[in-house]
Amino acid sequence: MALKIYNTLARSKQLLQPIEPNKIRLYVCGMTVYDYCHLGHARVLVAFDVVTRYLRARGYEVDYVRNITDVDDKIIDRARSNGEAFFALTARFIAAMHEDEARLGVLPPDQEPRATAHMDDIIAMVQTLVDKGYAYVAANGDVYYSVEKFSRYGALSGKKPDELLAGARIETGDIKRDHRDFALWKAAREDEVHWRSPWGPGRPGWHIECSAMSKSCLGAHFDIHGGGPDLPFPHHENEIAQSEAANGCQFVNYWMHAGAVRVDGEKMSKSLGNFFTIREILTEYHPEVVRYLLISSHYRSAINYSLETLQTARGALQRLYTALRGIDAVEIPGLAALEEENGFTRRFVAAMDDDFNTPLALSVLFELVRELNLARSEGEELKTRDLARTLKGLGAVLGLLQQDPEDFLKAGGSDALGDADIEVLLAQREQAKRDKDYQRADEIRNQLKDQGVLLEDSREGTLWKRS
RNA sequence: GGCGCGGUGGCAGAGUGGUUAUGCAGCGGACUGCAACUCCGUGUACGCCGGUUCGAUUCCGACCCGCGCCUCCA
């Protein structure tokens, strides 16, 4: 009955102890919207979707905030090179992101603040930092955070402030006082998108928007802050420095970071140019297959993306769906109710309680499936139904098994042959079988197989799926 | 160079001081007209070298290899 979370700040698993009983305030760094989401984004999206689904299933009230950073140098650059209006570009990619996450079965966050809608909060926090002496206004109108003023700097990423200093070149020019200092506010250049501020027209630096938005949405101190693998430094380190200096209290209790998605052993990233967009992958694979792939390894470990791993994920999901095939829709009870029913759920919960160990949780599902198949073949209808309810219930906690089994199994693969064409051939094969013309029946089966359609004869008739 | 993570059976991927992970693939069997699905059985897996221990893949130390962050990136 104890949920443990790996806390990046502590470098160990810790018991989850909410600030307010049974309530979790969670903030996750979302996208900077200047391009389509890639698989790396999908991993963070799905990881924290599972976290929120599980926390809720465990009875916590979760206030899930995931921001959108819609003002940033990269957006400005992209808009310029596209010859596209700044706000048209961000609107376009925000819409695309919403489409992508919906298709992946990612539930929307409770709040989705945008930097451009929180400009007052941002400016107020920068002002506070200036007033408290943690920030200074440079000659050109930029405002910088003075890292040397924050003694705990580096705690999250394990860096020592003076070591960061030691590695510095003396090429900072005359704008920053210290090369470690980072921009809270950037003065606008000619005809750039900008907002009015006490320091002149400009825009926020990269990190301040998350400090301001998290405070606005969740308060100065909240439970969990999450993000991708490349965010501990500098982004989250800087958030801590800003928030704790401005608010005078601890910022976050638990820091969670997802692992990287790799391609050919290298990190998938925009700067390496080796990324696959979600929409690109979804043209070939069912969204739940992608989701399964992302959940089939622990959220903190690196995951390797390839056609082979996707294909394996598909095969595994097919096994789960095959078990549910032909079982009438069942209402899904809550996790607590399921826990009383069977040991599978208890093992599932134990796995998830241990820092969201989804691979282990999935292994429980497969053991359940074996028992389900056994019960079914022995005609134990009640048991079969109960196990199916559990399977669907546990799947739902992971955001899996949400499709109709027939639909899932018949989807994907090559669509050279339409469903209607297949049905026609199946009818012909049935006739051939009745006529004991097995040669003809096998011929049809092989023909379908060549086109990616696999048949399964059963007492109730012939089932099919796409391979 | 600094900080950190990891090397598990053909592949993917959990975990544990002594006992079956799990999935895919393979092999044998049952079922089947034959298949498929399903079920049963089946794999001398834990980078290398030392140490601790009755016993280590699991703890400790050294080493080798891979990766991440340290600059924009989820």
C-alpha cells in the first residue's frame, strides 16, 4: 500500500507523501511548439499519462498541469524561415499536438497554460527576482538571473556551482556578469514579437515561463514535477533557482524524468535530425501499438526505436486482444474493487507502486491471459468473464485495450484487401470446406495469407486478422 | 575533464543473495481435415577480474564497453 517514486533530486526511490492528503499536484514540461511531436515527446506524454491514470486509479485526486511554451527563439526563427506569422505557426503546431496526443490515448491535462497567456505572471516573477537582488538588468535591456546568488544551484543535476564556473571561457562579452547566468527576459530586436515590460519591449527567457505558470496553476510548492531526459540541466535547475528565490520556499518535492528514445543507439533529437514524428509512425502502426512499445520498458530507461521493436509490440498486443475476442463488452470496475477479486490485480498494483514498473505490470497481464484462455477453453464462463473484466480494467489503467478486439485485430497491416473482399473469400472457403474441397479451401487461405490476412477456424466460424 | 545511467538467454525487457519473470522467435507435444488460435513441455542468461559469503547475476572494489547531461533539444 505504499507508492514509491524515483526522485531525481534524491537519486533514489522515495515514498510518495502528498503535501495535501490524497491530492497530487503535478506539473510536466510540455512542448515548445515549433514543429510536430516526435516519439521522444510521445514517450513523455505517455509516461505521465500513465502516472496520472495510475494515481487516480489509486484514489488520488490529481491536478495535472502540462504547459505549452509558445514563445521562444526557435519559434521566432522557424516562423521567419517559413515566412509564416508567429501566432499562426504556434496555433498550427498546438492543434497538431492535440491531435497526436488524442490519437495516442493521452488524456488531456487538467490545465494547459500557455506562456503567452501568462505574461503578467512572468513579468511579475522577474520583477520579484530583480527586487530581491537575484537578477539584474543588463545594458541592452536583457534581465539575467545571477546564479552566484543562489547557493543551492546545481542540486538537481549534481553539478557544483564553481565547477560550472571553472569550465567557463571568458567569452561572455560584457552583457552577462557571469557565464552561468541565464536570461529571464530578452529585449526584443526590431520587428520581433514582443510584450511590454518594465525593462522595455521583449519576451521571456526559456525557463521563467515554467516557474511562473506552475506557481499560477499549482502554487509555489507542489508535489511532482516531470519532464524529458534532457531537462534536469539546465531547465529544471534554473526553474528551481528562480522559483525558490522568488517564492522563498521549496519548489517541488519529487522530480521525475523520462528516459531517452534512441535510434540506432543515438538519442532521437531534433538537433541530430534523426527523429520520427508521431503522425509519421501512426500512418503505419496502430496508436495502441506505439503506446504499448513506450510502456513495455520502464519509463526511466532508454528505449530503442526500430521497426523490429514496433513489430514485437504489435505481436504482444495481439495476444492480449485475442484473449478478449468474442467476450461481450463488460463494465470495468475500479482498481480497488478488482484488488479484492484476484491476485493478478494485487501483483499489478505492487508492480505499479514500485515507481510505475509498467513492464512488470504487463507481465501480470500476460499471466492473466493464460488463465483466461484456459478458463475459456474449459467452458468456465463466469471465470472467463471475470478475468476479462480484470484484464480490461488493468489495461485501462495503462491506457491499453481500449479498442474493440475485432477492430484492433483487423486493423493495420496492408490494406490491399478490403474487409468486404475478405468476407467474400471467406464465404467461398466455407463452401469449399462444406464440400470437403480442402485443396480449394487451403488455396484461399494461402492467398489471404499472402495478402496479410490470417485465418482462424473455430466452432463458431472463421475469424480473421491482419498480420 | 565533471556529473550520472547502463551492460541479463536469438531479440525485447523485468527482477532477485540460494527457488519459473514476461513477450516475440525456436524446438517437442495436445488440439485441428491441414493450419491458425490456444494449452502443455522445452533454453545450462546474467560484460570481465578479484573480494565478502556456506552460496552472487544480485553486495563491495578495480577494469572493459556503451549511453546521457554539461550548448538548443522531451
